[in-house]
Amino acid sequence: MALIPASWWSGYTPKRIITIILCIFAVMISYADRSNMSIAIVYMAKEFNWNHITQGIVLSSFYIGCLTTQVIGGVLADKFGGKRILGIGAATWTLFTLLTPISARVNIYCLILCRICLGIGEGVTFSSISSLITKWFPPKERSRATSSVVVSIFIGMTIALPISNMLGSSQFGWESIFWVFAIVGFIWSVVWQFYGKSDPRDYSGISKEELDWILESKSSTYSEDNFEHYQSGSREYIHKIPWKLIFSRREVWAILLGELFNSWGFFILLNWLPIFYYEYFHVNINLIGYYTALSYFLYIIMGFTSGYICDYAIHQLKLRVLTVRRSVNLIGSLGMSISLLFVSMSKIASFYYYYDC
């Protein structure tokens, strides 16, 4: 079968493209709703006189909720469908984004509970989208679909941070940050109910050619028995995941530990960088969102270019895949570590400069 069926050039939009675009917007909104607090809390801390400990508790409470649903979200998505779980998750985080200003004015405990519930809603995002990608995309297209979703994380934050700064500095105050993003989340939820589908066979407008392309490409990766089972009408493949074998591999633990330490730095910067700019470098409060967004804009550029560089190294320079992957992870980890050291040194230098003058 041709890679791109001829009928696609006649104005037909592949339904899996619509699905992945909606997933991309879901991730953008999700990360916008979690990152806008890092800007809003600068204004909130001034109004409510919060110290750093209180700010840290508010910021970290989101991840308590997020942690509880990340794994179970995938299980639920496989059982009940990615559309339903992602839709429920989006409705949940949209509701608690809207309730954030109200809960903050009640008391700090209500705000913490609200952030935990927000995290519970957002925790299912990636696991349900992974389920959708598995159902909608042939194996040869999944890497591109997944990378598009990952890059949308930083697009969402790059857009959300300056907008949050503008809203927080406006006459409507920091509360408007959460109102505006809640409206955006509500609009996406409505669109998702009409155009989101858990399985390509549930999409009434999908062409037979695209559906055959998806199913035939997927079935070729499974054994003949599984293929026969799939053709018989079942929506699930028979396969057993070798969990014991997976977790006995040192490569798996290397990836997990690498992601752990990478996430440590990433989420510290996500939560505390605006506060750091404001309190330690005395950046104008109306500009901290732009300064913070610059980091994620560069992240987007490197996210796109690094993929091409890796492909060039593997296919043109004939380097081993393992060597390329190790090198990229090493450069990324060391780069972040060295950069953070330079930031701390620049703060020390500015401290001595301030008092010497």
C-alpha cells in the first residue's frame, strides 16, 4: 500500500491528523494551566504575604495529584477509551483552574486541595494520549506523533507565561490568569466531545482507505495469531507485557534514573524561575513571564534540531544508535548542570558588585 494514499490529495483530511492536533492542543493547555501558577504566585505572594515555604507547598501540591493518576490513567484509557479519559481529565483540570482564585481567597488549605485536584485531572493526559496514538497511528508514524506531542509542552508554556504576565499586570489582576485559561480549556473540551474518538473505527467520517492503512500497518507488527484475533472483531490484541524482563534490564533503570534527575531540574525551573528572576535579579514583575518563556522557546528550537542531528549522525555518519543516544543525553544533562552553576555564580558576582558599589 502506498505511503500516502492518492485520495488524500483530493481535499480529504486524515482523521488521525485531526486527532493528533487535538491532542497537541490538549497538552499545550495542560502545561499552560500548570505553569501559569509560577507567574501568578509572584502576585499572590505579595497580596497574601506568603513566604517561600508556603509558595513551595502551593507549587508542589499539584504534583501530588498528578502522581496519583499517571499510571492508572493509561489503564483506564485502554479499558474505557482514550477519548473518555482525556475528556474527563480536561474537564477536571479546567474546573479546578477556574476555582483556583476562589479557593485562594478562602484559605491556603482550600488552594492546596484545589491544586491537588488540578494535578489529578492533568495526570491522565499523557497516558491517555499514548493510548490514542497506539490506536490511531501505524508504528512507522508513532515517533513523529509522539514527538509532536512532546514539543507542544514547551509551545504551551512559551505562550502561557507571557500571557499570564500580561493578565496578572492588567486591571483584572492575577485572578484573570485562571479565568482566561479555564475558558480555553472549556472550549477545547467541547470540541473534543465532537471530534475526539478513541478508535479510528468509531470515526464515522474516516475514509475506508485511511482506516485500512491504519489497521493493516498495525497488524503487520503482530504475530499471525494476533492478527487473526484482531480480524475476528476484537478491539484488543492478545499480548503479554514481560514486566519482569523489562525491570531486570539495566538499560531500563538507566533511562528511569536519567529521566528522574532531568525532571528534577526541569520542574524546579518550571516552578521557581519566575520567582528567582523577580526576587534575586530584580527583574520587573511585568517582564518575568517573557524572560522565563525565552528558555522554553530555545527548548523548542533544540527539540526540533536535535532530532535531525541525531538522524544525520546515525544515517549519514553511521554512528551507533546507542552512542548517539548516550551522547545526546550526556550533553543535555551536563549542559543543564553547567548552566545552573553559572547562574549561581552570576548571582554571587552580582551580590559582591552590589555591595562594592
